[in-house]
Amino acid sequence: SRVPAFRYNNRPLVSMGASKRHLSLFIMYGESLRKHRDDLSAYDTSNTVIRFPRDKPLPAVLVRKLVKARLAEIE
């Protein structure tokens, strides 16, 4: 299935998804999730995705941190 995605310099930056049970923030590629695993310990994660309950959104500070890390990877 396809999910909405943001691109930067013609490369995938982040994407979002929704299911019946959770929402997802996809950090498309790179090492951002691994490097920030301590910040993400409260969430269900895999190589490229953070899953979280609909009623408990990710903190904006954390999203900004991950997006900035991903931007730096692309640069």
C-alpha cells in the first residue's frame, strides 16, 4: 500500500500511515531510528517505522529531532 510521503532533494524524508490499531511515522531510510533508540524506547519500532496509539501522538519535539536527523542524512 502507498502512504503519503515528504521528499527532500528528491529523496524520501518521512511518511505517515494509519491503521485500525495505530498510527505510523516512517523514517524512510538511514540510521535515524537506530541513533535515537533511547528516545524511542516507549514506542513500537522496527527498521524504518515508529508505531503509536491514536490517542497518544508522538511529541512534536521528538518528531522535529527525527526529521532534522533525516535531513542531515540526506545532506
